[in-house]
Amino acid sequence: MKKSILAIGVLALTLASCGGPSQAEFDTAAKTVCDCMAEKSAEEEANPSEFDIDMSDLDYALCALDVVLDVDVTDEKMATAIESTCSDLSEIHAEYVKELEVQ
């Protein structure tokens, strides 16, 4: 009995992992990243630093951590979702993906 339950669980997990995330899941992930970046931008404007340092790459990486377990951020669907949700982050996303592929 335990073996058949384990086998069913493994089969269900295998089938679920083969499909991959849908475009709706990528759109949700993109919205999460866009909202996170908007919050970080608002925080930066509210508390300006003496130094003019562009932290957008680091901020994007931190925001991407919020969705990395849900979707593959290097997938082309994520780039498309970012482009349609918040096109101003497209270049930052492309740089982020390029850095991930180098490592």
C-alpha cells in the first residue's frame, strides 16, 4: 500500500513538473517583480543617499528572488512578461539573465 501511494506521488510530481509554468504564471511573476522594483524605487526616492549609486541591478536581483522558485527567470516567457508588464525593466532583466548564464 505504501509503495503504491509513493508511486502515485512520484507520478503526480513528474507529470506536474513536465508541464512547466503557464504564461499566466509568468505574468504573475513579472507583476511581482515590477511591484517590488516600484517599491524599491519609492524607498530610494523617500530616502535619498548622499551618493549617486545606481543599485537597480542589485534591486532587480533581490526582487527576482521572490519568483525564482515559481518560474524560470531565464525563460523567454519571463522576458515577454516583463516587457508587457513593465517595459522599463526589460534591459535590466536582459542583463540579469546574461549574468546568470555566465555563471
